[in-house]
Amino acid sequence: MTEELLRDGNLSDGELKALLETDEYDAELRTAADAVRRSIYGTDVYIRGLIEFTSCCKNDCFYCGIRCGNRRAVRYRLTPGQILSCAGLGYDLGFRTFVLQGGEDPYYTDDMICRIVSDIKNRHGDCAVTLSIGERSKESYRAYWRAGTDRYLLRHETAAEDHYRRLHPGSMSLAERKRCLWDLKEIGFQVGSGFMVGSPYQTTENLIEDIRFLQELQPAMIGIGPFISHKDTPFRDFKSGTAELTLRLVSVLRLMFPYALIPATTALGTITPDGRERGLSAGANVVMPNLSPTDVRKYYLLYDNKICTGDEAAECRRCLEARVALAGYRIVTARGDVKTQDTVRGAAV
Ligand code: 5AD
Ligand code: FES
């Protein structure tokens, strides 16, 4: 089955189901995924400086620790000046991509977001800026694009209608989520999507739908991580997802999307101590160290026991450098735009 996936970059639903429900193929999947990754990206691992700039959110997703219904969550907002100085610190540490992530927080108007992005781009012209601020109108997305935003991350979370409704309140819809993703793509962003692994009520069929949706969308980035329960959410009593299934999916995704930028996520590193290293070995090629100011980090808690909440940015950078090296790869400081068949072929001649 692994050879077929390697050769065709695809499998039937039945084959995928079999592959996802056993650990039998894990070793060969990992080997094949690593070979594909090396053929395109070598041992390069891109780093993205993550700036979690607001823990306020108007949404109430049942799985998320910063959902508006969580009265115990501590809320903070970074000022544009604070965000800019985070980026400056990151720049000095070698980061050339900044990911501005936050809850869905209307306090930050389009004008503010645009100003923050263009300030970063003006100050650090060789950097890419990624936004991860949820669902907004196409007009807003266009404004962010004009302000110089390069990339946009918006996980679809689950591509199955019924499953989506079990994870979100009635005010949210999968159709709107997908509308956002298609708009972002049409505008020209490098788009990232993805889903949680092992979220409550998820079936193998749901995961296959996630894969099929990604095949349709063809995102430049694919982020997946295990669901991890948070004690102050309605899902507090659900079991978390596993590293094993997450890693299996990372390998499957690498084989299906040879060129994709796939992070070894913080959630994966939280569920098991060597999760990010194992993510890299399974086909991931991005890590996203935290650049948020140390005093607010402990409040951006989407799930319990999140790692790296007590470290300085410089420590995270050093720590990941060592972890990546130990796994047999190498951090590079290039912007790390997604490669395509053309750019890879072009480089070879
Ligand atoms: N466990 C794991 N991942 C989560 N996210 C949100 N809540 C959780 C949780 N409890 C993920 C979502 C979101 C991303 C920023 O974090 O997939 O898109
Ligand atoms: Fe943050 Fe290791 S990556 S301390």
C-alpha cells in the first residue's frame, strides 16, 4: 500500500481506511515520507516565529481553551508596538517569517491589522508575514493582501458537516469556513489549512474527508496536531488524540502533498516529549517556535499542558535548533516559501 501511495500520491477510500486503522505500515510510511521530503526540501527545516497577539475570541468552539465562554481564561491584547518589537526580536534571532496568530478579536480592525503588517514589512523587507486570525470577509482579506501579507493560516478543523457541528456552536458553519479558504486562495495568499487528530466524535471516515478536502484545496501549508482536552471547555472529559495517529497522518500527507509545508506542531510536542522530532522524521519540514512575550504566553492556552509557555524566545530558538539537529535535519533561516514542481526543476538545471 505504501508503494502505491508513493507512486500515485493517492489511495482509494477503502485503502486509506485500512492504512489509517493499523500501525502495521507506520515504519514504511515514515521511511517513504522522509525520502519524498528529502527529494524536495533536503534536510531543511523552516522556522516561523509565532506571535500570539490576542487571547480574546468572539467564537465558542467547544474544544478551545480561549473560547469566549471560558470565564477562567485570562485575556490579553498586545499593542501594535509590542507586536512590532516581538518581530524585531525575532528578526535578530534569525526569523524571516512571522505568524501573527490570535483569537477572532474584532478589537483589531482591518486598518490596525494592515498597519501592523505593513510596519513589519517596511522594517524587515526580507521577511514573510503570515496571518492566522480566523474568518473575515473577502474584502478584509483583500486589504490584508494589499498591505503585504504573504500567507494565511486557517485550519478547516474537520471537513465533515455533521462532525463540524459537533465541534462548533450553531453560529459557525463549515460552509463559511470553506468560503474563507477559497477566497484566500483566489486572492493569492499561500494558504494553510489542516485539522485536529482525535477530536471528539471523529471517525476514520471524517479523516478521509479531511484528506479529500485538502486534495481539492491544494493548500501550500498543512497543519495538523492531536486534539488535547482543556479542563475549562465542554470537551474536558474527552480523551486526547494520539501521537501515533498524528504521525501516521503526517506521513500520508507528505506522500500526497510532496511540496507542502507541514509543521511539526506544538500540540504534537505537548502530547509526547519528542513529538516534534518524530514529526520531522515522519515528513514535517516546519517548526514554529514561540515569539510571544514571556509574560503573556501562559495565557494563550488552547489546550492543557502546552509546552514552551515559560521560555524566552531565544531559548525556544536554541532548543528547537538542538532538537531539529538531533532528529537529523537543519534549521534554515530563509523565508521558506512553498516550492513547486517548477521551482525544484528550475533549481536542478
Ligand atoms: N487541542 C488541540 N488543538 C487545538 N486547537 C484549538 N484547540 C485545540 C485543542 N484543544 C487548534 C485548532 C486551531 C489551532 C490554532 O489550534 O486546530 O486551528
Ligand atoms: Fe520552546 Fe523548546 S521550543 S523551549
